[in-house]
Amino acid sequence: MTNIYATDTKHKSYAIIALCCQIILLIGSLIYFKERMLFSDAPHVLFKIINENKLQIAENRYGSFIMQLFPLIGARMHLPLTALILLYSASFNLFFLGTSALLTFKYKRYDLTLLLTFYLTLFVSDTYFWTNNEVHQGITWLMIAFAVTSYMKHKDRPKIAVSAVFILLAALAIWTHPLVMLAALFLWFFYIIDNSNKFVSKGELIIYSVVLLGLSFMKFYQGMHHGYDSGKIEFVTQLKADGLKTILSAPQLHSFVKHCITNYWLVLLLSVVGLFSLIKEKKYLLAAYTVVASCGYILLICITYREVKDWLFYMESEYMPLSIICCAPFVCYTLPALKKQYAIVLLTLVFGIRLGYIQHSSKLFTDRVATLEQIKEQMKKQGLTKAIVTQSENANQQLIMNWGTPVESILLSKLDGEVPQRTFICADSGMLKSFNTDSRDTLLGCFEKVPARGINARYFAMDTTSVYRTMTYGELMR
């Protein structure tokens, strides 16, 4: 394995190729800002930031603050809404790119730059347009934790300072999303088994390992008993032995295998090549560890999401940490063994192909924005500013998910210069009983009713002269 502080131009060149890929992803975040920022979580979070003038940290996922600072500060500076939306869309990729630049040029952790870029591309197509899964920020904080800690040790900083920084950053990473603990534990013990943390004493390795395991246990325990994560963890903790027998027939496994053949095949290629390199170097324990970790991660995904075979944008975000597990041998063993020109060509092809898959997925979300536009125009033709849309099966198919339409439609209407803004919500009969209102000054939001006084008048103008009109999707679109 190459030394993690290898400073030759060969390894730096590989990291720079990865940075170029991330620059393209950043440019894409500006080109496709509507596709990304008018889809479910992102507009919901942005709308609340603007109206409540504070960060919107959910489920104790504190690492997401870094992205939310961009629109929050922008709103306090009274920047135009278009600028806020562009800032928020770009903020995710700015964080990834900025981190990778630090990993490359300051900390010289070219391995982590490559792993982070593989994470952002290999299992990514639809999920590029769904920005707000906090696992991405957590993984990025994890890379920072490893890089800063190893850099401080390399520079002989005081042990107490190194330990404090490691605990703080590792806790931030793991607390940002439960899946981060799996990537953290794998990568940490991968380096230990490989003996590539030689500058850290055995005693410190034990301490840091206990810290990582302890943080992971606390996050797992907290997730079991709180909110959104508890429902997912229950699938694992309550699994019986008989349940394992059904995994091979699970729709999730079949969907995953299918997409590995048609979409994520580069992961398989890089995994096989990396394992071959380990075997060639007689790193049998490391090869076995990687295989077991990869299979274990896939098993956990199939247990947790056994029946889920659609929602590719969502499932890809769950697959993404697997790229770190699968590609660590390739980054640490295969690339250092290749001639520089061959490695550069290979990396360029890998990132180029994955960027092509992301571009191909854009049509689904561009069409989604077009559907929102069509609904808004139909509301305009019928003189509506507020609508409750029922029997919306056709709309559901085109919108992929429709719970965010109240704020998606407002943001789109504002971008198109409409005053007051138009808004609609898709509702079934059950929602109508709890959500319908005769009030003229209440917005039916994604999960709550928002009074007009709770909306930032600098950015939004709500129609307070009319009530919501309930109609079927067919009636609206005819």
C-alpha cells in the first residue's frame, strides 16, 4: 500500500482528477438547481429556513448545519430568492469540493479524496437530484476527522488536542447519520489491519478504536429510541433467523443486483480489481475483511428495505457508503501499482462514465419541473392561487413524490415572478378531513398549517382573499 502521506506527483494527479470531477458536479448543481431544489426535502427545508430565520436540524443530524448556513445567511442579507436557491443547491457540492481540496492540498490524503469522489459518483444517478440525505454530509465530516487527526499526529501536536479533535469530529460525523458509523468502522479497521497508521502508537489505536465503537453504540442506541431512525433499526434488531431465509427472494436484493448490472457495474469492476490486488500482495485478511464488510452492508440494506424496489433516488443514497467499502482496496493497492498514465486514463473513464449516468437521470427531474409548471399554468387559467388536488394518481407518477408540492409550487411561482404565489397540495380523503380549512390566511404546508403571519413577507406573498379550492387532478388539467 502507498504511504498515506505520499507526496509524489503521481498520487496527487489522481486526486486532482477527482477534484475535476467534483467541479463538474458543482457546475451541475447550478445548471440543475430547479431539479434539485424543487424536489421534496430541499424546498421544505429552504422554506422553513427563510420563514423561521433559523437552522432546521432534524433527527439530531447536526452535521447538516454547514449547508443550511448558506441560505440562512443569504436570507439575513436579503438576497433574492433565486440567489438563495442557487446557493443552497451549490452548498452541498461546495462542501464536498472544499473538503476534497483540503484533503488534497493541505492534508495530502489523496486516498480520502478519491474515496469521497467515488462515494459521490459510483452509486449516484437519480440521487444527485435529491440533495438532503444527511449521510453525505456525515461521510464528508468523517473524511475530515480522519485527515485532520492523522495530520495533527504527523505534525506531533499534543496528544490531548489530537484526541479532542478526533472525538469532536468523529461524533459530528456519526451523529449526522447512522450509516456513517458503518463506513467509519470499516475504514478505521481497514487501515489498522493494513498497518498503515504506523505513526500512531498501539495504545492510541486502542483508545481511538474504543472511541469510535463507543460513539457508534451511542448513536445506534439513540436511533433505536428516537424518531425516524428507530423504525429502520427495528427491522434489524427484531429480525429472526427465519427472516434471513427470505432475503434471497427480497425485491430489494433483486433490484440491487439488476441495477448493479445496468447502472453500478463500475463498482463491481473496481471491487474485483481491488480484491485481486490484495490477493496478489498476499493481504488475505484484508481481502476477507472487505468481502465480509461488503456482504454485511448489502444484507443490512436488504433487511431494512426488503420490500422497496422503487424510489431509486432514495435507495442510491443508502447504497453510497458501500462504495467506500468496495473501493478501498482499489484506491490503496491497485492505483499505486499502476503506471501513472494508465491510472489517469482509468480514473478519467470511471468518473466520465458516472457523470454520464447522472446526466441521463436529469430528464426524470426536468420532466418533473415541467409537470409543476403545467399544474401552475392550469391554476392560472382557472384563476386559482390555492388548490387541493385529489385523485392525483397521474400526478403522483410524474411527480415521483408529492408531499413537498405546497412549497415546491410556491417557490416555482415566485421564481416565475407571480404575486401572490400559487400553491397546491395533493391530498387523499383522509388528509382532507385534517388538512382542509376555510381560513383565507392559512397555508396548507407539507406537514403543518402555516398562518400568513408566519411567512416571510420579504420573499413570499400569500393570497389571503380566497380559500383553497378542492378538485380532482383531471378537473384541474382539462
